[in-house]
Amino acid sequence: MNSEQFLKQLETEIKISKLSPYTLRNYVAFNKQLLLHSGKEPTSIEQQDIKYFLADKMTNRAGISTILFLASIKFAYTTLLGKDPTSGIKRPKTEKKIPEVLTKEEVIKLINSASTKKSKLIIQLLYSSGLRVSELVNLKKQDIDFNENTGWVRAGKGKKDRMFFISKKLSKQLEKFADKHKDWNYIFSEKSSLSTRNIQKIIQKAAFKAGINKHVHPHTLRHSCATHLMDAGVDIRKIQQILGHASISTTQIYTHISNEQLKSIKNPLDEL
């Protein structure tokens, strides 16, 4: 099996496994890079070839990138050749970075700085629901119950459906917007879904106009939603369900960034 055949079969296996387009792109790209770097055919790849690649190409990359690279090689070779050349290679520990969040005042500024009605609705929905941007762009009118102020993510991360909730005032605004664009296939776009890059640009533009000196992106609104729910005393398991986290440990990151809960603690010096 030559390199071209190997990569073509890898693409086929990923599609059959119904992995995400993101996984498809990265798995194929990493395997292609390894083959080009080694100058070998797939059947000749050994553990040392992977180590050489890691040393040459991945030393300045984040730990999560190395983990993704090794996962892509392992999937390809165990699936297509029945061997795992990554076996025995130590995986780096992932960096546990605390996500940056917006204050409530900054969220208001961001919404008010949106340039169009649609942009304002997109920002409000991301914050109100805690949706991932990939979930938002695929929303259709039939996915939202405007009377119940709820919606459904269809085949989200992990290929699971889940319910989300939105504010009553936003629900009414979305319903009016959807009724105005009845011929659109998606809530926010006509024929094909918006790209996540489109949403990133909308939020970055609004953040710049609002004068927010933070690195603001779509996921910032998801983090802010979760943190503000935590500040309001919402049970962490309910927040886990809202965000669609498979593990409670993922949600627990928000216990470290809940500023309101920290502010409520009485300082020991003041108690003397």
C-alpha cells in the first residue's frame, strides 16, 4: 500500500466511523506530514520515525497538538495495518488553563456593539444557551420550541442530542426573526450553515467596538454563561447538562473562576 492509497483509505475509514470533519481534516493532515517527513511508505513507518517527527515538528506546539498527532497516527495504523507504532511513546500532560470569561457588564457591551440584528441575536444566543459555535450554526427553526423557550442540539459533540434553554425575551426575538426568514434552511442562514469563522469575526468585531481588552471568541460566551450560572448558585450537575459535558470533571473548571463566590467569602483578617 503506497502513501496515496493509505491516505485515501484512512479518509474512508474516518467517514465510516462518522468522526467529525475536524477530526477528518487533522487525522489525514498529520498522517500525510509524517509520511512526507520520514520519506517512507506507510508499511515501513516505525516508532523512531514518529519520535523524529515529534522532535523536529512538535517541540514548540502545545501538548494537546502532540496528543492529537499521536491519536491520528494510532487510529490510522491500528485501523489499516493492524499495528500501533505510537505504543510506548509518552503522551504529554495537557495544560489545564483557566478560561477567560466576560463580566455581565462586558456581555451587555458586546451585545450592544453588534453591527446587525442578526449578529446581536447570535451573540445573545451563544451567551444565553451556552451552545458551542458548531452547534449554533447548525440550528434550524424546528429545533427550537419558542413557547417553552427551549431547543435541541441534534447530534452534537459525541453524536448526542441534548436540550438547551434560552431566555424568554430572546425566544420571542428569535421567533420574529425566524418568521421573517421562513424560507431559510437554518435559523441564521439561508441554504448552507454559516461557518464558525463567520461567527468568530462577528464577535471579534463587536468586542473591538465595545473596547473589551480580552481575547473574546465564541467559546468565551459559553464560558461566561457557565460561570454566571455558577455565580447564581445553579447546581454544577445542571450546568454539566446544559453544556453537554460528558464528565462532571470538565464542568468543575468553572468552580475555579466563579468570582462572585470568591467575593462572598469573608476575609479572615476582617473577622479578627
